[in-house]
Amino acid sequence: MSLGQRMPIQHQSHARRSGSQKRPIVHFLAGARLINLPRILWSHGGVSGRSAFQVMVMVASALARTPACVVEAVRVARRVREFSFDPPPVFIVGHWRSGTTYLHNLMSRDPAFCFPTITDVARPFDFYPSPVEPITRWVLLRLLPPTRPMDDVPLEPHLPQEEEIATATMGALSFFNCLYFPKGLSDVFAKEVLFDGVSAEALKSWGESLRYFLAKLAALSPGRRLLLKNPAHSARVPHLRALFPGAKFIHIHRHPFHVFRSTQKLYRRLLPLLALQRYDQAGIDEHIMWAYPQVVNRLVDSLQDLPAADVTTVSYDELLADPTETIARIYRELDIGDFSCVRPLIQRAAAQKFRSSPATFDMDEDTLSRLALLWRPVLDRLGYAMPTAMQRAYTA
């Protein structure tokens, strides 16, 4: 198999673990390189004792994969160095739990796009075709749960994933470090998502890692445009435009109160599985209340500075009500292709279960009151009203 060919994706089901989600033995950081792993762990404050065995598995994996990683780096060096992102990527942005995954899954059915899958982001240094690659791919797929822990959406090998997993494994700034090293959750988020107080060296390393991974990925699919979904990029639009001139952005938003409830679930489901440190469970709500306006305000401010032809905005409710026509509008406003050829593919994909059931405002009165106070400016900015009961209480 040549360097420019990918192993065909197998769509048939494979055996997976069933039942409740248990703490995995093999962590995502098992895909790191041995030269990066100690720095990743040390720079984030180390790990707790209960994670010692996972770290040993990481080290063993890094040792075993070192030859394949070195060979792949040599094979792709020239192609990555000379790669031009033409046409530039399309980024789906929006806060976590706002519908980014659903939109990504639907649009990924267009064969004009390429995107990372779970087997790419979990092995950023060694996902290229090679004699060893099918083995590591098989092992990875056998370890995956059948659905995503936070929303029960199917976790299939052919569906797109966000490259943020890969940048964390590569030792760069990443939201996933908030989940791996949550002892100082908001501090890690401020640094690695918002880029507050980040050194020029760390920012450069992030850009180089992201560009390297995406160039490797796109080089395997010549002529196809990258379609990327990454909520963390919502706070990084100016940096992305500098890295990828002409990049286009799709902002999807959802009622902030639904987002809060669903983001609670995300942290509560993922932290027990991925955290390598002890953390304060009670501090999760405070973190979300602070982080959400930070991300959304930066996103809206940044998108206002872009040319109208390079950005469009949709709501999650609009997407649910009519997925096909909503995506048709996206294609039209961003001028990213002939949608008539894609329409039947989107219609078939929309009939599949790519999303979980909608959330409800099942929050206690204290949380509702605090959200109404802290998030009212964001609700107004996105054009959302407060739930009826809250409107009556906060119209004064």
C-alpha cells in the first residue's frame, strides 16, 4: 500500500465492551511519544497514585511504538513541510454540547471532505499505512466503548472526531488536558483553551503540532477539503485564521441553559474515565458558569471580524428541525460546493441516530437563579430568552 493510500474503513460492527463505563486501562496518552510523555505529565503537576498503572501502560506503549513513530516521521517529513491547505479548512465551532458533533457527522457524508477519525486522533504519530498500523488500529478499536460516555452517541470508526485529542497526545495545548489533569481545572482551561498567559513558545508549539497533524491527515486525501469540529477552537479563531488563511467557520449555538446541563454531564461522565489526578467534583458547576461566557464572547467577537463570505451561524434547534435545508444554507452561504449532489447523502444520514435526546431545564432553583444572573448577557447576545418561569422572575 502506497503512502498516499488509506486502509479502507470497515463499516461492519466489531466486538466491544458492553455495560457500564469503567475506568480504562489504556489512556489516550498511550498514543504519546516517549520523548514527550514525561514532559506532559510533569508540566501538568503529575498524577495521583491510582493512575500509576495507567502511566506504566503509557510508557510501555510509547516504547513499543517508537520505531513505527520514527519511521512515519521520516516518511511524511517532506510532504508535511511542503503541504498547502488549498482549499482552506472548514471549522465547525461552538461551545461544547451545542450540536457541533451532530453537524460534523452529517456534513462528513460529503465525499469532498476529509476529517480525522478516532483511530487518527488517538495515534497522531503512527496512523499512516504500514505493516504495523493494522495491528494498533485493531487493538484500539477493540478497546473503544460502543458509545460516547457523555451522550450515548455511537462511537464508530468511520465517524469524524476532533483533533483536540491529538494535540494533547502530541504534548501541545489542548482542552483534553483539562480532563486529564483537572486538579486546577479552570487554570488549565484558561491557559490551554483561552490561551491566557501562554508563552509565545507554547503558542508556536501548538500551531506547529496542529498544522503537522492536519497536513499529515490531508495528505492522505489529496484534493479533499478538511472539515473539522472542535469546540475549543471557539476561543482561537484569530489564531486559526493566521495558520490557515481563508479558513471558513460555521458557528452552531444552542440555548445556554441546555448547554449548561449537558456540559455538566460531559464533565461528570468523562472525568472519572480520563482524569489522572484527584479533583473537586463540587467545583465543576462553578467552572462551567465561568468558562461558558468566556468562550462564547470570544467566539462571537472574533467572528464579527471575519469577511461575511467566510462565516455562517446556525442554531441547534434549526438543525434538528430541518437538517437538510440547514446544511443547504451553510453550503450556499460559504460557497463550499454543489449541495445538489450531497442532498441525498445528508437526508440518509439525518435519519440515523447521531444525537442524544434533547436536554430539559431540570435544574434546582439556585442554579437557575445563578445562571439567569451570570449568563443573561450571553443569552441576549445569542438571541435566546430565559425559560418562561425564569422570565417572570427576572423581568424587573
